Amino acid sequence: MFYSGGVSGSTLNVVNSAANPLSYSPVGPAATPIYNGIGFNPVDNFIYGMPAAASNHLLRIDATGAIADLGAIAGVPSTFVCTAGEIDDQGNYYVMQNTGDQMYKIDVNTRTATAITLSPTVAVSDITFGTGSGLLYGTKNGSGELVSIDPATGAVATIGSATAGVTFGAMMGSNTGDIFGISNSGGFYKFDISSGIRLKIADASFLGANVDGAHCVSATLQLPVDLSITKTDGTNRYTPGSTTVYTIVVTNHGPFDIVTDASVTDAVPMGIPAGNVSYTAVASLGSTTAVVGTQFGAINDLVTLPVDGSVTYTVTITIPPGFMGSLVNTATITPPSNYSDMDASNNSATDTDTNPIPFRCSDSQIFYSGGAANSTLNNVNYSANPLIYSPIGSPTTPIYNGIGFNPTDGFIYGMPAAASDHILRIDGIGSITDLGPVANLPSSFVCTAGEIDDQGNYYVMQNSGGVIYKIDIPTMTASPITISPAVAVSDITYSVTTGLLYGTINGSGELVSIDPATGTVVTIGSETAGLTFGAMMGTGSGDIYGISNSGGFYRFNIITGARVKIAEATFLDANVDGAHCVTAELEFPTDISVTKTDGSTLYTPGTNTVYTIVVTNNGPFGVMDAIVSDPLPAGISSGDVTYTAIASTGSTTAVAGTQSGAINDIVSIQPNGSVTYTVTISVPATLIENLVNVVTVTPPAGTTDTDPGNNTATDTDVNSLPVKLINFDAQAEAGVSLLSWATSEEVNSSYFAVEHSRDAKSWTIVGFVESSGESVTRQDYQYRHITPSPGINYYRLKMVDADDTYAYSVIRSIQQVDTSSAGVYPNPVSVQLFLKGIEKESLSSLTIYNGAGIKVFTSLSNLQSVNVSNLPDGLYILVVKTKEGTQHTHTFVVRK
């Protein structure tokens, strides 16, 4: 861009447009003749002009500022005084003088001119060429209005209305069609060739006289500028189904006074319908925007910005409920083509919001919040004892309370600890979103307790304790539930197994249940230690836990109201609260072991043996309601067993005093605590088998045993007597009791005494059998009792050692038939023959033979009579066999 002028000589200056104000650098020294009406020829890159005095000569100025007089121009009068000139994109040189009635089109190669009559006449101080329109432009001397001149017809058109009468002695065009001018009053302006409006974009000094300007109209006239754009909605999270509001600010940081027609675009984010986007725009003083009122969809605006001017857009986006992924919004400002942005890095601004990161029920995290000046949400590490807290995000405000984990969306919800009816949502990085007020909840509500059930219903209470509110989070509405009797608790939790809420009474510390359907409050148990629990948590198994404001992590029994401290935990100072997904399990690692011994590997039948059972919690966590079972050993009856139990400090057992039978106890044991059982078994004198005693401890739900291998203990004692009896059998045989037995091993054995009884109570020795004494192989023995009693007979062995210790075998019984009374009747018989003296249950078979020894009847049923009416008269023999193996023969006569 060139600017020339001078009184005694003309100086051609290169205009430095890199800064505001513009500065001028001379191209060579001042030269004569003084010239005017200069234009840059894009065909040969020389500047052409004419003398400022009357002349028809063509001057050419080179890159050193040297002037060459090319001679007279044919067709231009010698009296011509040039005041305005320009060369178009084809190299045609147009010149005018102040008379304003005629313009000349000069061919600089042939130095010939064609006159163009102007209509109406117009006087201008300089002209320039618009490449887009093909017209010449200048400003009227005096009124300052912009005019266009058609070089083909000479038609002159006034553009816009009269403005401040500023004379422009130097006009310049560019390949963008934009036109500029340096005012004779100072200042560098840009013109709008449609409206005629001119805007000062930089300061520029006036060179005094005979000024003129030139610029290659085929080249871009670029001015440096720094346009910036910012965009933010003040968050990096969004919630589907809600709205987010962005603020976009475009600013001109200069150096030029004003930038016109800068383009501002803001596309609709991917995944957002255009109808979900609305925006408004406000321009600062001196700035302009094409946006009027509220618009919808993408922004595509043209703005005018003075230095330090700005346009601010407010964009509201309604996010669809099902929207997923990142919400990416990019706004851009693009300078007009005649401006070169010095810092293009700030021409674009992107705001990215991500879907708030929820927590996951499957992670089964325990959350503990608190703080006096602000709230910190902590993840509780419960893999070790004491519990460890890890902050999630930074401490934040407002201070909140009554938090609950929502299993339906994975977020934690709470309320301000001060009076408020607003709900707060806390995401996976600890960020808080105020969701606004809840309908039907008083604005004076001060939340002290809260929980969310398995359906996502949010229950909140305050210390007045007379009402609990059930909040529907999606609709932000609350339903009051009157509770009776009124109760003040510091936190509540929910049990999925009972459908009830639980908390501890402030002051007394008793556990209470609250029915969310009816508001009924029930006190559970009679816990007296006045602990306050400001943080309560529920689990998927229905168990509930709490962190005491005095320190310590407890588990509660919702049936008895008892609580057991299972870990150490510190108190967080103020406004504490706890949360856990009520549909997720909580598992605490610990090692529960059991031992059992009677100090011996032998037992003696007929004596007592005493066992010591010790159930120990090796930590790191305490356990509540572990089950200890010790069934009766084989061969031992319930009346043979008695036991007692003693719990260490802080541990409990359900056993009180001396109990009998199998152990089936429920215990709670502190880390490193124990419960010790003393079990006494009266071993029956008849016990022969091994005395095997197995005890088991079963951890409760919510406890993971790190070493299940020590959950069971077995104590096995063998019979201390020297004989190992394999079997002992008894059977009736022809009125004799045959007893047989076998041993697998005998050590220092003396003899067997065979004992007999009619009632299994009173016993008499009926015989002796000498034993082998020493043996490791099978030994078989028999004894015949030749005088058994009719009916049932009982037998047992008394196995006697060489040192007179003994043991009894099991008892066997057999049925003996009284053969002395056995017989048949009537005899002779005509129709039905009856048996007598033999029990029906003892009969095995009946067979009848005739006098010739031929079998005529047989039956395997236990009949006590036989129909003989079909037998011929004569002598017959009846053979009766019993199940005991005896056989009886009777003779009878059939006579009809």
C-alpha cells in the first residue's frame, strides 16, 4: 500500500500496516514533478501518475521512487489537472480532475486516452477500483458521500446518505473487492460499498498536500488483527435430559480500530437436534451483530468489532435424555479476508462436557463424607483394619448431609447441611451438581439423615424427627410421611430384606426401624451405650453397618438391636454421613479358626471325656453372628453330652449356663477375641467304635474367611480296650442260642464273658470264652447257650483285659420257640387244623406228608391253621419250620 504527497516535491511512501497507527516509509527521496492520481499497475507492477499541475503527460514511478516522464497522452488536454486516479485489474488507468464532468481511460502502453462523460457530474479527491463490482469508487468532496462510477458508461451513483464531510485524497482497493481510504483529516477507513458506511480502523497521519494512494487491486490488502473467541458452560459434566448454558465471547484485541464482517460460527453439537439449541447475542458499544432476538440452531453471524469490542452470545442447549458420549461444542471466529490474524490459536474455542461419571454398585464402595468448612467425599478402604479414607476429588461446598447411593443411576445424592430444599448430586469425581428445589419440601428443611432404597427412592429427615420425606428424584417431588412415635436419628439406612429404614436414636443409641410405607417407628432391643451413628450403610444381604461419631465401625443385628464393633474407624469431625449401594454386598476379610481336643487319642467306654473347643477370630475384622456347630458323635446320645461357653471381652455367645446335647451357637467375636467351650461326654460302656467329634465355625454373610481350612476341627479317640470287635451275631438253632463273633486285633486280652438277659436290663453271665490274648489277625469265636428262655433272649459280650478293664459289645436278640407246648388240634381233624405253642411271626414254612411219605401240602406263609377237608381220611405228618432255623414234627389223623 502506497501513500504519496508533498508541497515542493512528491514522496512515495510504503504504508506499514502492521501496527496502529499506520507508519510511512519513503521510497527514495522527494522528487519532481509533484504528482497525483497514482495507481498500481498489476500488469507491469509500476506505479503510474500524472503531474499535479496542468499537464497531459504520463509519469511512471519505479521501486526506487524514481520518476520517468513517458510523454503526452493522446486524447487528454494539456490543461488537464489530475486530482484522482486508479488502475484496474486489467491495467487500464482512469484519471479525473475536479470539474467532475469527465473521466479518461488511458492505455499506458500506447499513451492514448478515451474520454468518458460522467453523469451526473461528481468531484472526488481520489478513486479506487472494486474488483468484485468492476466499478470505481470515491467520496464526494464536501459531503463525503461514497459514490460509484461505472467505467463503461460513466454512470455515477451515490451510495448511502451524506455523512461527516471528510475528504479522502488517498483511496485503495484489493482483490477482495474491499476499498479503503486515508482521510485528509487523518485516519485509515474501510468502506462498505453496499451501504456507503465507512469505519475508521486505524490512525493515519495526513501528508499535507497533493496526497494520493495506491494498492494493487489484484492483491489482498491484509491488516494484522488479533481476534479471539472463548466458550464455556462453566462445567465439564452434563446430565442427559437437562439444559446447559454456554457463554461465547468474541473480542477484537487490535491493533486496528475496527474489524468489519468477521464471521462467527458455532455448529450444533453432534447428537443434538438443531431445535434443542437457542441463542441470543449482545454487542458492546461500537460493535455490531446480525443476531436479533432469540435464534435457533447453529450460529452463523457477521460482526463488527472495534478494538477491545466484543459480542457475547448466550447459547442454551437442551440435552436429550438418551444422549451419550461427549458433548463437544466448537465456536470459531474468522477474520475477513483483508485481515491477517496475528494469533490464530485463539480463533477457535471448544467446550467438551462428558456425561457425569457415576459410581457402580458392583464396586461395593463405602462412602463417608464430612467436614466443618466444606464437604469431602471419601472412599472407605475396608480391606484392612483400621479403615482408611481416600478423598474423591477436592473438598467442596455447599456442605452436604444425608447422602445416599442411588442404585438406579449410580450417583450419590445429598442435601445442603444448612436450611435448603435443594437436592445435590455427586458424581464419580466428587463434583457437586445442584439439581434445584424439591417440590413439597420446605425451604427451611435442614437435612441430617438420608438414604436411597433399592428402587431409587430418596428418604430424608431432620432432627425434629416427626416427618420423613420420600423424594422422587426424576420429578424432584417429595411426599411427607408422618412417623410415629417421633424419633431423632443422625443417619438412616435401608435393608432390602425387611424393606425398612434403620437408624440409632440420638442420645440413647438404641436401634430403631422406620416403616417407609406407614411411618411406624419400632425400637429394637435395649442397647444402652449412648453412641451416635452419623453414617449408616446397608447391603444387598440386608445387613446394616455404621461408623460411630465416637470412632469405630459397627455391624448391627436388626432382630436384636445388638451391635458389634468389627473395625477401627476415625470420625471426620462434623456433618458426617455414610452411603453404600443397598443392593451390593459388603464382604469383610477375616480369619476365623476353631480347635478341639480332649488331650487324648483314646477313650474308655463307661467313663467321661472332656473336650476344649476354642473359636478364635484372628482378624483383621470382627465378626457378628458366626455359627458354631458341634454335632453329637456317632453312638453318643444327647443326654450323654453337656457343655458350657465363655466369651472373651467384647465377644458374645448365646450359651448360658450348662447345656446338653449338640452345640449350635451364634457368636460375635472381636479381632483376636475368642469363645471357649468345655464339652463333657459320658461315653457309654457299650461304645466300641471310634469316638469322632467334629466342630465347625461358619462365618456370617458379609464376612470372607481368608483361611477356610481352619473352620473345622476333628478330634478322634479310639477305644482304649485291647479287643477290636469286627462282628457279633446271635441266632436260634433247634432250641439253642448260637452266638458267634470275630476280632481283628487283640492286645493283652484275657477272656469274653457271655451275658444273657430277658429284658435287656438285668444281666447274668452264662459262660466264658478264653481270648487269644495277643493277635493282629482275625480270630473267630462261638458260644452255645443251650438253655435259652422261650421268647426273646438278649445277649452281650463283656470283653475283659488282663488288667481287668473291660468293655461291652452291642446287644443282640433272638426269638426262641417253646417246643414243649407246641402241637396241633383238633386231632383227629375233619376240616381246619390249628397250630399252638409257636408264635405266628416265627413261622417260616408248613409241609404235610401222607402215610406213604408223599408231600400233599406246603406253604411258605406264616399260617397258624391249615384246611385239610380235601385230604382223604388217614394218618398225616406236619413239619413246621421257624425263622430261627428250628423244625417241629407233629402227627395227626384226618377223619370225616
